[in-house]
Amino acid sequence: MSDTSKLYKQIQTALTIHRRDFRITIFGPVLYIVTTISIAIGIVIIRNYLNYIESNGLYPMPDLFSFPFRWVIILTSVYLAFSVVVAIARERESGAMELLFYGPVDNVSYVLGKYSAQLTVYCSLIILYLICFFILSNIAGVQIPGSFYMMMLLSLVTGAYLISVGVFVSTMSRNVRSATLVFLTLIASTLLIQASQAWLSNIAPESDYYNPVLLLQQLLGWIQVVLTWLSPFSYLNYGVSEMLRGNMSAFLRVVGLSFVFCITFVFSSIIGLKIRGVRQ
Amino acid sequence: MISTRNLTKTYPEVEAVKSVTLNVREGEVYGFLGPNGAGKSTTMAMLLGLVKPTSGELSLFGTSLENNYFAIKNATGVVGENPYFFDEMTAWEFLSFHADIFMIESKENRINELMENVGLRQYANIRPSEYSRGMRQKLSFVRALLHKPDLLMLDEPVSGLDPHGIRQIRGLIEEQKKSGTTIFISSHILSEIERTADRIAIMHKGKLLVEDNLDGLRYSVDQSVRVNVEVANVPETLSGVLSDIPHIVDHNIDGQHIEIRLDATSDYRAELSSAITASGATIIGMETRKASLEETFMTFTDDNVIGLSKGEVQ
């Protein structure tokens, strides 16, 4: 008895899990609700820009489509990451994960199967969004700039990164409740800190001495520095800014770092699942 | 087929499995018994690679899970205590998914054949959540047998089933036994183990107390033969007569019924019969009774049997 083609079996098993999960996700109604909301938000933002152009005769931003597309990406990737968190944690809680591990499923094939299924759905949605934005550009009579295609690349790694975080959180969590709580806290605190820091930076401190606003600004500034290196949203914002500035080396660095983090989280999920085990 | 040496699992609060050494031979049905919390499930989880042992060695098919994970998993079928399914799948889709996991060729034929065997063919397109407990357990068996495993590991396979369901599952186990599959059954239902197992292991408080065939187990707890005698015209002197027979270990007269424990070194029933008749009593019936697995199990797992619980039997 020997494992002559371990890698082949891992890939085959991962593909079987991938097919099942892909089917479950695309047949779920929530995905279409999230997609519709995402596109609707994109349309509203573009419509506002067009109104602004109509009133002022100027573009408010160098690229009409990047900002709305950023929101579409954030909503979609957060939803897909959240759904993988729930799916994996629920399988552990219900015992279905253990059932899979009775057969030739190991931590590598399980994590890769789950992760690749969500990533495939995400890529399919990015193509769908691209088609929608093409239609919108035709309706608006505004050509999609070349930088928008660069953003597609950035959106792929950002989504891949966020989904990998979701997989990691769920493989390490005991049950659905704790996995959901940890993931939502992570996302909410990241977005909240970024928004608070942006808001506070607009408030001028009244005194140079002891001042709570100044203290908060400094504290959030430090956290923001850490987040800049860790948060997928920061990478997205930074990548878009650099792309619009035309700083391609910085843009590619962002894409590369997101990719590295993505691989790190997938690898950590594989190791984490091995250590954590399949039982609740 | 399965072999462990000093297998131990320690959790922060408790030592769940203490240095268990067991051997399951190829083609046998191995009954794995123990009261709740004895460490059976943890041992089984370690054998399946679901829980990592703290120390000790284990091998399946003569090799380790670390070295031959996929080969071992492809040759092992498992029926867990709780039959798990995927909510979104019908029974057929569920089996088809597992057939894909095991990379089974011509899966349709195999699924239909097994579903037909257990009488679930007409319910193939129904979700398992709508099945009865017995049907779900049978479906779990079908899933475990899809890839024609050489080793079948069953955790409480008849737990919660009605007599009809138990009979069907027993039939499946016997069928697999005939085909040469090695079967490892962990169960609380002693009568089922007594019927099907070739050898039995008893666990208690994380320790493997004993591993033997049923006769060996009986002998290790009781070296006497039990004889029940039904008599008429019982004289008052009968008790004294029985006490004088040297091969009688113990006796108890209850009306017309006498329960006697005889020395198992030889067959002393003729001598016993003569002595009872000579006392003036009339023998109506006599039967030799072996200790049931339940009695043997209770003796082994009784905390008062200090020597046994310290593992001296092993």
C-alpha cells in the first residue's frame, strides 16, 4: 500500500469539493441579491458623476469608473469571504467536515477546494461586472480608460486576499458563531478605523498640548500604519491611488504584496486545519 | 490490519486514552466495547486520523496514516455514530459526490446496486433529512461501502434503530464479513457484538482491559460452569448434599430451581445428577449456561474489580 500520486489525489479531491461548493454558491439566492446591490451602488455613483459633469462640465475624478468599481469589489469580496466563513464553520459544527475526512480528503485538498470554489465565483462575478460597466459606459457615452483594466487585476488579488482571510478564520474557529463574530469584527474594525482616521484628520486640534482629538489622531494614525500593511481594503485604496497617479511600480508592488498575503493565509489555513483538527 | 502500541491521548483536563495496545486481524469482526467515557470514540478518532495521538504508535494495513494517507483512506469505509449529510443534496447526489471523492468508475451502477440492496432505490431522489433514522443509517452504510473497502469501521452502527433496522444492519455486517472485509465495531449494544464479533476488546477509563474471543473473556472472569437445575420433591437435606460435592463451587436453591456453579476443569454433570437423584429429588430439567457478554462486560467494567481496572488482566 503506497501513496504513489498524492498530489494528483489531492488535486482531484479538491476539484470535487470545488465543484460542489461552486454549485452551492451560484445556486444560492443571496449571491444575486449582493450582486444586484453592488451593481446598483455602482450605477448610483456613476449617475452622480454624470450629473456633476452635466452641471459643471468637469470630471470630478480622473477615472469615472474606478471609485464605483471599488465599492462593487468590496461588497462582493466581503460577501464571498463571509459565505466561506459560514460554510466551513457550519461543516465543522454539523460534523459534515468529519464525514469528508472519513474519506480521502486531507487538510490541503479541503482548504484548496473551498478556497478555489469561492475564488472561481468571484472571478465569474468580476467578468459579469466588467460586462455591466461596459454597458454603462456605452449608455453614458464615456469610454472606459485603460487604467480600469489594471484595476481588474487589483480587484482579483484583493478579493483573493479577503477570501483567504475568511478561510483562515473559519478553519481556526470552533463554531459558526465564533467564526462569524471574529470575521465581522475584523472587517468592521478595519473599515471603521480607516473611516475614523480619515474623518479625524480633517479636524484641526485646538491646542498643541493635551488634546483628546490629537491623541486619537495619533493613535488611529499608528493603527492605520499597521493596517496599511495588512488590510486588503488598504491595499485596494492604495493600489487605486497609485494606478490613477500612473505609478506602475507602486501599483505592481501592491498587487504582489496582496498576492503574497493571500498565499500566506491559504497556507496558514492548511496548517491551521491540521493543528486545529476537524472536530468541534 | 489495525495495530496500536501504547496509544495515548491526553487533553488538558483528562487522559482520555491510556497506553492502548490492540491488534485487529485481517478478515475478523472486532468488537470494541466500553461504557460511556471509556475512550472508545477517541481511540477510533485516532485510528481514523481525526485526532492526533499524544504518544504511541498506530498502523493500518501495516503502514502509517502519515505515510500512506490516501491509500489507507481509499481502503477504509467508515460509519460514524451520527449519520451526517449535506442538506442541499438528495441521497443520490450525496452518494454521487462521495463516489467522486473516491474516484469510483461507473459510479451510477455501484450506487444503484447498493441502494437496491438496502431497499433505498425508490427513495434515491429524496433528501436524507426526510429519511427515518434507520434509512439514514442504511444510507451511511451505502456511502461507506461505495468504494468496496477492505476495512469497515463502525461506530455505534445500530444505536437508535428499531429491531427491524437492527436486523437489516446486522445483515449488512454479516454480508461484509462473508466477503472477507475486516470489521471494527464500537458499540454499546452488547447483544449485537456477541452475535457478530470474532474477538472483543473492552475499554474502561481510557485503558484497554482485555482483548480476546468471547470464550476467552468469559474464562478470564469466571472459571466455573453454571448449571441450572429444575427439580421436584426437594428434600431439606439437598443443600447439604450439594455442599458435600467437591466440584461444586457455589449453589443457590430457590424453590424448585437450583443454580449451581461447577468447577470447569471437567464435565461433572453426571455426578451432579446422581447426587441430586440420590437425595430423593426428581430432576425435571438441567441446562448449562455460559455467562453472557453483558455479565462478562459488567464484571470487567465494575469498579470493584480493582485488579481488572488496573489492567492486570491484559
